[in-house]
Amino acid sequence: MEQMILYIIIAIIILDYIFDRVMDYLNASRWSKTLPDELRCIYDEEKYRRSQEYSRVNMRFGIITSSLSFIFILLMLSLGGFGYLDSMIRAYTDHPVWMALLFFGILGLASDILSTPFDIYSTFVIEERFGFNRTTPKTYLFDKVKGWLLSLVIGGGLLAVFVWFYDTAGNLFWLYAWIVFTGFSVFMMMFYSTLIVPLFNKQRPLEEGPLRTAIEEFAEKAGFRLDNIFVIDGSKRSSKANAYFSGLGPKKRIVLFDTLIKEHTNEELVAVLAHEIGHYKKKHTTRGMLVSVLHTGVMLFLLGLFINRPELSMALGAQEASFHMGILAFGLLYSPISLLLGIIGNRMSRKHEYEADAFAAVKYDPEPLMEALKKLSVNHLSNLRPHPAFVYVHYSHPPLLQRLKHLEKFRENA
């Protein structure tokens, strides 16, 4: 039975790798050396050439990194690497919480050490080559250390609680874990911008002036109480621009990247924020959180059904059953379901993006939103002709041309 589970896990990993490469091939088949007619109003020849090169470089680099990861995990499985690590840890402790913390801590640290050279190359070579990188070596190093500490405190804390539930609550451990995880998710949704973001970026209230006045006037017109408008120093790491909405109730805030303010007119910025407010008014944030909670509940329920089966641990080479080995095997077996749920989630997200665009077009103006989306795509060297299958699987936002076509209807009716 253990051997059969191992073969199933290896088959899933191989099929997942092949699936990703097929998606890459389909997406690359849409590239063109000449500027397509439908993009002439967005890209000039030089920018289009750079966007194609950027996509090509990133795809090739992604294939290299994913292939090495694929080979590494196959070697770990076929050579019993996970079982060997488990036996090493058992030589020092047999406490289930400490075993789980050491097991995933060592794996996480090893994975980070192996991936860091590739991350450095991506940041300081690829992103630098195309004019996006603003990260200094000092900032990168501090980000890395802070990321380790957060993983240790938050990730380690949650893992310890889950293992304790497993040892004390029996078959109901998944329910208690679900309750804790849900509470933690709501807490982070409310306080992420005030607790976590300041560890990495500086945020300041948007100063008084024409932009803040325009935003507040639109928010009042849309029936959206907005007291917190912040600007974040995104230019500290990248020239890419963004805006996002976070928090719930009185903790809700809209955050603008300083690069976004620099590159767009006030009308375009209000249109972008109208889109973000549209997500809130249409209750997309709440729906997304509920879907995430339900997804987690389903996953934990299934985990509760299978985690007690020693075959899961034995399939990875362990001599004794344990929570940490069982959850690792379950995670590998669960990946096809995760992929399917991810596709469903992306489909829902794309629908929400259209709805938020419609809200901004009706409540404000479609024209500045269209111009803002064009600028963002050009400045980010986005691939504007992705393959439909790639979009269906991976895209949480509709491609630019489809969004512009959707917004065009509102401009015609204006």
C-alpha cells in the first residue's frame, strides 16, 4: 500500500510538471515578432519587442527553476530523503510539536537556501535588465531576514497549535484547526497593513491636495466612507506600480504605490480607486474570504480523514507514522484538487474584476480607467496576447484587451 501511494505521488508530480510545460508552450505560441494590429493603440514597436523579450526571458527562467525543483523533489522521494530527515530528527526528540517544527523548519530553510541564488538572479539581473529593479542588496538582505523571522513566529506558531490539536482533540482536530485558521485570517485581513507592511515599507497618509480631494469626493458620491488613504514606498523595490484595498470596517484602507501616483493623472488614479471601491461595494472581498475559508475547511476535513493512516508516512520513507510526514504526503496528494479549486477561484476572480470595472465605469468614467490599464500594462511590459488556456488556468485578472472591450461598452453608452 505504501509503495502504491508513493507511485501515485510521483505520478501526480510528473503530470503536474508536464501540465505546466504544456501551458508554457501554448502561451509561447501566441508570441509574435511583429506588432499585432490589435496592439498598435497600446504598444509601439520598441515597447512591444521588449515586452516579448521580457516574457520570453521569464518563461525560460521559470522552466529552469521549476525543472530543478521537480528533479529535487523526485530525488527526495525516490531516495527516501524525507524519511532520512525524519529519522535524524527522532534521534534528538520524540515530542510531536518539536519534530514537526524541526522537520518543516529544516525543509523550509533548505528550500530557501537553494532558491535564493535564483531569486537574486531574477531580481538583480532580469528585473534590472528591463529597468524594474530598485532593490538594493541591503534591502534584499533585510527582507530575507524579516521573512525568516515572520515564518518562524507566525508559521511556526500555527504549526505548533495544529500539532497540539492533533494530539489532544483526536478526530475533531481539523475543526479546531479550521476555527483558529479562520480567526487568524480575519485578524490578518484587518491588521495586515498596520502590523506586517510597516516591517517592509513606509506608509504615509496621502497629503491634502487635488488628488486627495478628488478621491474623497468620489468616495462620498459612491457612498463609501473612506478615512484612510495611504501612499506606500513601492519604488523602494521596483518601478512597477499598484494599488490595493485592505482591512475591514473601520480598519479598511486604500493604499497607493508612489510609483502609481508618479505615472498617472489624477483622473486615472481616481478611476483605479473607483475600481478598488467597486470590489468592496460588490462584496468581493467578503466573498473571497468566505471562499478561502470554505476551501481551507474542505482541505482540513479531508486531512482529518486521512492523517491517521500510517501508510501516508510510510510512503515517504518514515519508519513510524507522524503528523508532519502525514501532512506532507497529504499535501502532495492534494495538489490536483488544489489546482482545480485554484482554476475555479481564478474564474470567480476574473468575474469580479469585470464587475469592479463596470462599477468604476458607471460611477466615475470608463475613459481614464482604460488609459490607466493601458499605462500599467505598457509600463509592466505585460504579455497582452496570452493563450486562452493559460488565462483560464493561471489568470486572476482578465487580459487587458478583454477588459478594454468590456469597458468600451460603457464608453459607447456614456
